[in-house]
Amino acid sequence: MKVELPTGLVMAVEEAGDSLPLLLIHGFPLNRSMWSEQLAELSREARCIAPDLRGFGETGTGGLHGIDQYADDMAELLEVLGVQRAVVCGLSMGGYVALSMWKRHPMLVHAMVLADTKAGADTSEGKSKRDELIALTQREGVNALAAQQLPGMLGKTSRSENPELVERVRDILESAPEAGVIGALQAMRDRHDSTAILSSVQVPTLVIVGEEDALTPVKEARSMFDAMPGSRLEIIPGAGHLSSMERPRDFNQAVGSFLSTLVGS
Ligand code: MLT
């Protein structure tokens, strides 16, 4: 369905299930379809809400981007859907958005799932890489960007044993709107370091990482886990950066068991 936010942005969102609201925020340069296995399974125990972020999928582009802007969009979406508090689950760039929601809209955050993500900002080398990717996208289009990104996004097990998934991810990447891709690259390049806010996280938090994640490796997940008192850590064997797509059963089991600890809280 499509919903209009108070700012006028028209956002595409998929919903399944009822009870505990679970907001699923996709990574870069994906869209809400990455969560299809979560909607299918976790909707038995949660109200899954999977939007396309500004500039991705079927959501409009609507002006300036920024990680905080995505977080404000998520806050507006929850308000429009009548959700007072949600478990906020973000993968990679979605995790940057989840941490920004904790900083800017803590009352909306019931709990967090931070998957294949990190708290730190881009290094100066990382910022230059973003600029190169922006230039590549402007020069050669989104398919060239997809070809660059794809190998790092999936673990070696998926790359060698799951060609259907490789094609599925390629299709999603190649369908990403150019303006959304460029906006997100700028947003990630310019994002703030969230490391200092980790110790302020007072809601239950699950950190998930694919064992073979080359983009946000296990050591990033461990350092977030170490910095958040009372958090949990799940390492998913045989998965890379897109752990929810590569090993959906293990991912869903980890999230499902985390959700069961929240009922009544
Ligand atoms: C993502 O999967 O969202 C990206 O790898 C995040 C990033 O490039 O920092």
C-alpha cells in the first residue's frame, strides 16, 4: 500500500500480521522486497511493517536525503499507521537509520535489532569511496554500481551455492532509482558517528551479523554488543552481509526468539 506522510512524501509500505509492531528498514541499495521471508514468517508473531525508504522502491524521492531524514520519515510513518512504539530492525544502512531513530525519537523505539551494521561514521577513505560511487553512478548508471556492490554483499557460501539469490539481489540492485542511490550515498558519507550513543541504549537490543559479512564484519557487531549493556549477539553461520536473505530461517529464529522476550514489556 501507499501512505502519504505529513511532509507530503508518498511512501510504499508492506504490512503483514498484527500484535507487536516490527519496523523492518532495508539496506542500501535495496528496497522492502528484501524482507519477504521475514514478512512471511515473523508476521505470525508480529505486525511487520516494511517500507521503501525515500528514493527507493516505489517511494517518492522528495528532496534532500540524510540518515536523520530517513529516521524522521520512519517516525512519521509510525505516526500515520497509529503505532506508538515499534521494535526497530534495520540491516546495514537500515541500522544507521535505527540508531538515528533511537537518538531522535527514542519514545518510538520499543527495542532494536541491528543487523550487519555498525555505529561508526565513514573514515576519510570511506568518504572518498562514496564520492567515487556517486561519480560512477552518474557516469555509467545504476547497473555499474550494482556490479561493484554485489560481490561484497553476499557471503562466499551464498555466492558459490545460491545462484538464485545472487540473481535476486542483482535484480533488486539494478532496479534502484538513480536519484535514491545518489541521495543514500551522500547520506551515508555524511552520517554522524553513533558510537557514543550506544551506551545510552536502554531498550532491549539484538545485534545480528553474518559470519561471512565482509562489509560490516563480526568485529563491528561485537564492538556494538560490548558497548550496549544487556544487548544480545547472534552470529549467523554461512551468511554474509545480507544475513536476513542468505539465511532467513536462522535470522527469523533469532529475531523470533528475541521478540518472545519482549511480550508484555
Ligand atoms: C548497506 O548494505 O546498507 C551498505 O553496505 C551500508 C554501507 O555502505 O555503509
